[in-house]
Amino acid sequence: MRKYFSLAALLGGALGVLALILFGQIPGEGRWASELGNSAHGPAFAILTLISIALLRRVPKRHATILSDYPLAIAAGLILGALVEALQFVTGRDASFDDLLRDGLGALAATGFFAALDPRVHVLPRRNTIQRTGIVVGAVSTAIIIAPLVVTGAAYLQRNRNFPTLVNFNSPLSTYFLGVYSAVTVKRGALPSNVPGGEAGAVGLHVRLAGEGDWALALWEPRPDWRGYDRVRLEIANPTDDPLRIDLRIRDKDPHHDRRNGDIGTIEVAPRSRKTVTVKLPQARASVKEMPIDFTAIYGFVLKRNSANQSREFYLMRIWLE
């Protein structure tokens, strides 16, 4: 009876983990919730892999070597992972090969660490080599799984520390919350020496435009509470011989608000120049009632195409509030 209870508990645990992966959702929104949900695939499939090993060792009259359970458990984890992604695709949820990779890494981490602790491995002649290898495989797999969470945490920490500066591009993490849309490419780089101020080697975001269609550059998830600030300032360099014109928009978290209500103006930078431009926020205007932006819940700051723009590239150095 005890044997059957143990088997039922293992199967129930496996089904519970699969249900969490399929239907569970991290409470919250933003990149941190997305990364946490993605990284959860690793420990979930680590648990499934350990359950698979335990189930394999309960199969009666099964003749197998001590280490054969490990590749079988990893293979079972990958098959289950593929089935989960297929079900998510069919049900309209996000499915990705990255999640399947995290599933495999979780399985490797579990088998690696378990090999270092498995009593059956202790009786093998090469137990020390197997245990050391298992620890290395487990540690490396775990590090790969948690690396995105570390980067995410560092990006949020930098965002909070720099406020009321929304972004500068001195750090590689500065592009973490950046969204690029349509015919535009971006890359961090030093300001050219032929632009005023370029001799100092200042680093900015080099933005190149292609085609004549709409484009947008969005800074998502700044610190959401902008109360107490009445203007936003941008430092921009135009290295071309044509004038640069860009429309600005702010977005709050209310999905029902008309996006056009967040249009706050147009900035212009002359050819071959570096300029700091200032734009008043709508809460400081008489027309604030026509622009119902919630300044306690700002979600994004957007630079977008102005129909009169002629410049094909520019450098964005810094955005901050005053």
C-alpha cells in the first residue's frame, strides 16, 4: 500500500508541476514578471526530472545500469517540454524554443546535482569523477538559467538609482527597457568628432532610420510616478546635414486611454549640432483636462516619426525630468 501511495504522490507531483507551467502566471506586469516566469521553467523541469528518475527506479524487474536513469529522465523532460510548448501554441499562449532550452537546462541541473548526491553513484569506481562532473554541469546549467534574472535585477536597480534621469547610455544596461519599432536600428556608440561635443568621447544611442514609413523608439517602464516634475529634457546630437524633427509621446498604464492624448510636442535639432531640448509635460498646461494622463502610473516615453523630418540618423544622449 505504501508503495502505491508513493507512486501516486510522484505522479500527482508531476501533474501539478505541469499544470503550473501550463496555466500558472506570475502576478504582476513588466519585464521582471516575464523574466521570472520564463526562468521558472528551469526549476520546474528540474523537479520533473527528479520525479522521472524516482519513477524509473520503481519499475519492477528493470535491468539497467546505475547511470542509465539520467539520460532517460532528461529525454523525458525534453519530450514533456516540447508537449507543453505545443499545447501553449494550440491554446494561444506564448510558445518558444527558449522555454524548451530552459527546460533542458533545468533537467541538466537536476541530474548533475543529483549525481553528486545519489547513493547509487557512491558505490561506483569512478564516483569522484562522476560527482565532480555532476556539480560542474549542475552549476553551469543553473547559472545560465538565473543569468537573465540577474541582468533584469541590475537593470531595475540602475533605473531606480538614476531617476529622475530616465536614461543615459553610459552603461550597456541602458538599452534594457528600450523598444525599437519599424524601420529603425539602434546601437550604443561614441559621438563622432565632427559633431560639436564629440571630442569628449560621449556615448549615446546611435539611431539610424530607413525608408519613409513610421518608426518609434520607446523607453518602457521608467519610474512610474512623475508627480513633482513639469518638464522633460532630451540631449540629442544630429550628425547629418539635414534638420532633425521628432514627435514625443508619453504613455500611462491605462490601456483605455487614447494614445494620441499623450502627444506632448515636437523637438527640432539643427544640422551638425548637439542640443538639449525642453518640453513641458501636459500636467503643467491649461489643456491638461484634454490629455488625461495619469502621472502616478507612467508606462512609457516614446520618440516617433515626424512627417517633416529629413535627417536619417541621430544620437540620443540622455533623457531626464525636471
